[in-house]
Amino acid sequence: MLFHGLTIGYNGEVLEPRPWTEAQSTWAAELLDDAPEGPVLELCAGVGHIGLGAVQNSARKLVMVDFNPVAQRYAQQNATANGLTEQVEFRLARMEEALGASERFGLIIADPPWVPSDETSKFPADPLTAIDGGDEGLDLARLCVELMNQHLANGGTALLQLGNTQQVEQIDAYAAQLPAGSLRVAETRSFDDGVLVRLIR
């Protein structure tokens, strides 16, 4: 499929890229113009389409993190197919185990599962592990925010994908409870199929 001008491959073992999430790539690319130096981090990377779309017209390195080896295979193939291999590092790991304590990123992108567990049956074609976000749909989103708080460079920005504005309010409240220097929601953009949130310190 074509995504943000890129040729992207995937199969039924990973989440099919959603066309609306091109907006996350576009926003991320715009934010890179003023982002601090350093690589871009993509959490819950899947087949890498959002992160690749964000960095394709820059010289930024992209560190992708996902625990699914099928996602890793497709993400690496997608980087190669679009001439971005030299910019990409894929870490096959649970995200809480993938980063060094001192690592900092000028921009962090995350597309965690955000569907509440009791609503996943509405999406029978999607792999459960790619969409199930726990009771409120926020289990992985909260972990993403914790990692953003730990690894975002000073002056950096994070872009988080969620399902609705109620989840945004819950995430904003959660971020406020993190240690000093924690993140806050600076801007929200709503779409028919989801919400994008910009977080800053």
C-alpha cells in the first residue's frame, strides 16, 4: 500500500496501516524542523510506516521499538524498499526494556493499542495484541508516556495516538502525576478514527 508517499508492506499478523495516521507522520515531520538534535524514537512501531513517513525527508536516525518479530521483518523491509535503511535501527523488545537510561530523543512517536479490551471484538480482522489496550484502552499508552517522560530531550516533543478525547483527558491527568519535569498535553487534533496528542514538558 501507499502511505505518506511510501510503499508499505504488511500482512494479517500485524496491524494494517490506517490511512488517517498519515497525519501523525505529517505532524511529526513538521515538528522535526525545530526539534532538538538527536534521533527520533517510535514506540509500538508495528511495520514502521508512521516513523518512516516522519523522517523520510530528513537526515534523522529513527529508532523503532516493537516486540513482534513479524513487525520487525516488515519494518526493515519497508525501510529498505523506500531507501531508508541507513537511517533506521529496529529494536525487537518490550519497550520498557529497549532503551538505555541515558538515551534521549528530540521527537518521540507512539501508536500504542488503545481499544478497551471489551471492545476489541469490533475489529475482528486486527491482531488482538495490536489493538487491546486493557480495561480503559490505556495500559500501553500510560507506559509510552512514562518512557516519553524519561527519554524526551529538553525542548523535545512527543506525539501520541489515542482513540478519543476522553482518553486524552485521562492521559493528561496521568502525566501530571509523574515525577518533576513531567509532560503535559499541549495540543490535540481529532479525526474520525482517532486522536493525536502533542505532549511537551
